[in-house]
Amino acid sequence: NGKIQLSNRDSRTGTMETPPLLQVQQVTKIYRNGRHPLAVLDNVSFSIAAGAICCIVGPTKWEDNITRTLRGIERPSSGSVIFDSMRLNDLNEHELHCAQP
């Protein structure tokens, strides 16, 4: 399961110190190869606050898939990617290109 804990939570109160800049909510990415589905991302969830420094570490194919999904190059099969309060899943290609850093 892709549960990753990368949030800026205050360890005393459990609340977010700042609103998250990036939220990944239950993202799954499935490729179809004939009859055999291949889940490269399985229910991945995390949030990152503005100003936080983090990195993505894992198998190269996993890193490539999560990065492509976060940047909007590929759409998740299910779940949501929210950047700066914009749900990237809802943007068309032009809007998505304009939203990329």
C-alpha cells in the first residue's frame, strides 16, 4: 500500500502548521497491458506544506510514475492531485500546462 507520511504536522497538536501546497489523495495509476492490469501506484496519499523540502525516493519506475502524475503529464486512474488549491485532475491540457512550474 502506498501510504506515505510526508506532512508538516505539529507533533504536539497534530494540526498542519501551514496549509499544504501539494496534496496527493488516494492516487492509483493502472496501466493496461492486454488483459493484465499493472498498478504502478496504489492508493498513495501525502501532503507537503509550502516551503517544505522533501525528495521522492524509491524504485526508479515508481519515482517516474509519481513524478509524471504530480506534474500532470499523466492522469491518475483514481484519486486526486491538488496543487495550490487547484485539483489538477479537473484541468484541461492548456490549463495544466499553464499551472506547471
